[in-house]
Amino acid sequence: MITDEIRQRLVETAIQARQWAYAPYSHYQVGAALLTASGRIYDGVNIENAAYPTGICAERVAVFKAVSEGERHFEAIAVVTENGGTPCGACRQVLAEFGLETVVLIADHQGHINQEVTLGALLPGAFGPKDLPER
């Protein structure tokens, strides 16, 4: 259960992180804050590159930070953009690896939550570990 206090904390963390985004090409700064089952919050920002395909989204930065520290179970992620944009397909797929029940909070730069949805609702028919043959 995600409380109002946790929602607010995640969105505020994502807003704060967003200031560190490196987006000199799109000028579309994204901040993310990922809550793990252990209670830790990992933030992330989008990082662009002159070779466009080599950039990375804020959501994946947060996930990779968490996973690199041993986290594997996520409760919620807040994503903050100027206009409340949703996570891209690649980010949805990375998050799906760790559970379709993860709550996704999509907010604008002022902290207004435009949408609260599970990852499963954002990525219906997700491909995941269950789809691979057992070894």
C-alpha cells in the first residue's frame, strides 16, 4: 500500500533529482524515484549523448542503481517531467523484469500526479521471465 506520505516523498525526490538531468539536446529533463521493498529510495535522471541511442532514461538509471546494490523487489516509482510524460517502452520493459505490480506515479514538474497505475496496466501482455523456457 502506497500512502499519501510515500507518494509525496517519491514525487519530491524525483523533482529534486530532475535538476541533475543531462538533456542538452531534447531539453526534456526527467527525474525518477524508485521505492524498493526494503524501504530505500533510489533516484535517477535521464542522460543524453550526442550519439543519441546511447543515452539512458531516468527510470532505468534508478533501477540499475537499485539492482547494483542488491535490490530486486520494487514497490513504486515516481517519474517527473515538465508535462507528466509516461515512461518509454524500454523503461517499462526493464521495470517489468522485477514485477508488474509496481505502482507508477506520473507527475509534472510542479508535483501534480497526473496518473497512478500499475506497471502491468502500462505494459499489458508484458514479456517476462515466465515467457522463457525453464532450464
